[in-house]
Amino acid sequence: MRTILVTGATGNIGKAVIHHLLKASESISIKAGARKAEEIKSTFPASEHISPTLFDFEKPDTFAQALAGCDSLFLLRPPQISEVKKYFEPIIEEAKIQGINHIIFLSVQGVEKSSIIPHHKIEKLIVESGIPYTFLRPAYFMQNFTTTLKKDIIEKQIIFLPAGKAKFTLIDVDDVGKAAVPIIIYPEQHVNKAYELTNEEQLSFTEMAAKISKGVGREIRFISPNLLRFYLQKRKEGIPGGFILVMIMLHYLPRFQQTPQTTGWIYKLTGQKPKSFTEFIKEHKNALLKA
């Protein structure tokens, strides 16, 4: 039986990957990696196929035991971690030591054109390691509206981001989890490939706000502040400066780039159409209405 370590197992992506992998295969053992093993136990039902595993990106002494006995690694980047050399180089080195033969890395759409974002540097580290890889490059996560942006939507009925009129491609985290499964089960078919994962829409935040307004039955306005106003407001709310800069890169830089293209990879990998933004809003209506 092959074994995979899934990092960030209790987060949105990790949960989606593990959920769909458990449904699809009983031939793969899953090490569910997170900072607190008790969170893993409370997140997933008891299963002979899941092993709660201590894995903390900020504690390199957890890497060896977590990777021991694994064949593959599902790797993502926690939003608060931007120092690639400090945190990711030791992970990749330990993966080599432990004989990992496939890394599936959760990157981001357009990463090959933007060398300043951490994902670009992580992809480069993985390529240079010589370990066979597959890069998943998802579009803008719909779940941002039920996590990072949720407080403003519920308390102020606004989406407050410096995105201007830029259009974004979108993806539901659940579709990313589905797409990861065939790559994990049949790695030889996906070695050293990169897949951009989007649904079939290109939307501005003004258009997204309109769709949310219609879906939840209350007006949600999109406000695009200048960078100074955005930074000061988010610092006032207690958000760390580093995370604010990540938000700026994610939402402001696309104003000066071409609109990303939609792709058909979700359907090609899973045989199912990706979720539309309207379907996502309907499914998560309560989360968009209540804290």
C-alpha cells in the first residue's frame, strides 16, 4: 500500500483532498499532517486509512517523522508563510532524504509569470530537487468569500479589496480536491506536469458582489480602495502586515495583467464540470449571512 502525507490536512484544501481520496481509493494510506493531532481526529472519522500526523511548517523537527514511510507528498503553502528558503527548503531536503518519489504542490494560476510570489520560488525549489512533481495551479478560491472576506460581507455588507475592474477566474476548493485524486492514484500519468484549475467564468469583483447580493437577498457592495487606505484599514483590524501584502499581491497586481484564461482541466481530470460561482453561493448561503 502506498502512503501519502497531506500537509494542511485540517484546512479547506487538505480536507477536500482527503475526503475525495477516501471515497476513490482504499489502496492508499493517508498521513494527515497538521500542527495539532487532536484537530485531525476531530476533523476526520476514525479510519484505518488515516493516520493523524504532527506536521508543523514552522518546526522542522516534525518533518522527518511525518515523511517517514511515505511515497508521495501533497504540499501547500500556509498563507502566513512567505519565507520560502527558511521554511520550504528544509521540507524539500527531508523529502529527498526520505525517498519521496512524487510531490503534488498546490501552487497558483499564473505563477510562471510572477517571480515575486512565494509559489514561484517553491515550484523552482521542487524542480531543482529532482523529485518528480505535479503542480496544481488553481484560480481564485471561492472559499475566500466564506473565510478571509466573510467578516466584511456579514458585518458591513461590503467586499473591500484593491482589485479595481480586474477580472478573475474562479474555482471551488472541492473541485481542487477532486482533481488531486487521479494525480495521487496514478502519478506516472502526471509526472512533471502543471494544471491550471478554473471553472468556466471570468468575473470582476463588482460582478461577484452582484451575484452574492442576488444569492443572499441583501446588497453587497464592492469597494476598491487605494493601497494606503487598504493597508491602514486592515492593520487597524489587526491583520498582520505580511498577510496584507499577500492580499495586495493577490488582488491588486491582476489590475496590470491580462485576464487569466479558463481551462478545461477539472473536467479532463475528474469527468465532472466545475462548480459555478452561483452554485457556490447557493451552497454556502448561510455562511455568507451569519458569522
